[in-house]
Amino acid sequence: MAQLIWTEPALNDLQTIAEYIALDKPDAAQRFVQQVFTAVERLTRFPRSGSIPSEIPHLPYRQIVVPPCRIFYRLNDDDIVIIFVMRSEQLFQPEILSERTEENRTKISSVRRKRRR
């Protein structure tokens, strides 16, 4: 079974979105976060179930959609790395994925080494 890794920036993205939703509807924000975690957890059984984003079909990223958000991830060996969470109505800037992948490459390697011990 694949190992799930949330990057810190992706968790921050999710928290920011949930806080915004909670301004008007705290219960809806809690439900939304639970739906995201449930959908992402499913990836451990079906890592390739996410779609390839139409904006970047040539890059190694996938996405799942949990309205109102898109959750971007990448498969690295046996790891599913959650890289970016954004609201669907935002303008998608593909370069953020490569920037965040580079930023987290050493952190992910460190996690992988610890897990193998």
C-alpha cells in the first residue's frame, strides 16, 4: 500500500481554505476538511485514480477534486505526495507545483529514509 505524505505548504493551503469557509459556516468547514482527508486517504489504495490535470498533461502530477477545491499530488516510488490545494475558481499556475516539489524534495527523502529503518 502506498505511503501518504502531506507537504507543509499543502496543509497550510487546506487550513487557509477551511478558515475562510468557517467564517460563515464552521460546520461546513469541518465537513469539507473531513471530505478532503477521506478522498486523499483513498489514494493509498488507488494511487492513480486521480486525473491528469488538463493544463499540464505532460507533467507527472495528478489531481483529485473535492469541491470547491483541487488537490494536486505526485507519485514518488511508493509515496503519494500531496503538494498543493487550491480553490477551483482560482487561476492555476503550474509553476507552483515544480517550485513546491523542489522545496520538499529533501524533506521527502528524509521521511523515506526514516521509514526504511
